[in-house]
Amino acid sequence: MDTGIRRLLLFQIIGLAGTSAVFLAISDIFSAVSVWYGGGIAATNGLLQARCLWRDQQAPQRTPQQSLAAAVICMLQRFVTVAVLFALGLAILKMAPLAVLTGFIVGQFILVVSGTRHLTQK
């Protein structure tokens, strides 16, 4: 696994641990676990994005149209995966909605900040 992905996952774990601790302090353990579930959705989204980027780098001979099609397919895969995981957590597992959404937002925020920082360093 790439060092950047490991670092991203580490930052997400640290952010989720803090958020989970806050939910544990003000609510119950079920909400704290729900935060981790939402963070897992964000981590899955980040891993799928990294996989798509890696696949794109492995095929430099693609035409611009093929690269665009691959990007759209990747975006749709990520969207459907996130939607299915949210549906699973909220409808079937009956997770705490606010905690799941908060965990997802924290994980996505760390993904965006990490990606922005990575772009400004290059």
C-alpha cells in the first residue's frame, strides 16, 4: 500500500478516535461505534479513489476519451458504494444517523485536506 494512503488512513483514524470520544462522552457507546462506521464509509471511498488513480497511472496509452470514461465509471462506483453503505448502516444496521454522518464528514474532511496539502506540495 502506498505511503500516502497509509498516512491518510492514519489521519482518518486519529480524527475518528477524537470524534468517537466526543460522542462517547455526550451520548453512548452505540453512537461512538456509529461514528466509526461513518468513518469506514469515508475510508472506503478514499481507497476506491486511490485504486482508480492507480489504475489510471497503469494505463498511460489511454486516449482522453478513455480516461474520461474511466473517471466517470470510477465516480459512479464510488457514489453507489457510499450510497449502499449508508443504506446498510442506517436502514439495516440501525446505526445512529447523526453519528454516522459525523464520522463520514470527518473522514471526508481529512481526505480533502490531505489531498489539498498533497497538491500544494507538488
